[in-house]
Amino acid sequence: MSMRTANKSAQQSDDVLSQTEYRDRLDDLPPSAKLVAKVLEIDAPLSQGELATETLLPDRTVRYALNRLEDEEIVGARYSFRDARKQVYYLNTSHT
């Protein structure tokens, strides 16, 4: 394993939240952010549009929820393998 790979693996494990940290950070967020997080618990990764469809929330509300979740480091994003123009979101928790 190269040093770069080892550093990347260590960083990824540091980014994963424990169940308690996840609940504590989620506690004070708005209901829309909690709903988005719950959907991501069940079916991740999803794009912003897919989250809007699944949650029945407007795109703008989903974007706000994702911003709040990203600020709390609950959610991570990466580019989609199916469509590199889109980002998909996933939870940074140990239970997913």
C-alpha cells in the first residue's frame, strides 16, 4: 500500500461518524434535513434531484437541507459514476 493510499484510508475513517455523534449533530437540524438524512440512511448515494423525488420536498429545500447536513459533516458528496456532471450524496456514519 502506498503512502498516499494509506493517508486516504485514514482520512476516510476519520470522516465516519459514530452513531452517537450522528444523532447529536442531527438533533438541532430542521425537519427537512432530518428527512433527507433518513432517506440517505435507506438508499444512498442519491443526487439532489433523486432526493427531491424521494422526499417530496422542493429542490430548493433539499439543497438547503444538504447544505446544513454538509455543514455538520453528516453528509459527504462525490461525483456520480453514472453521470459525472452530477454529485451524489451519502452519510458519513458507521451504520451505512
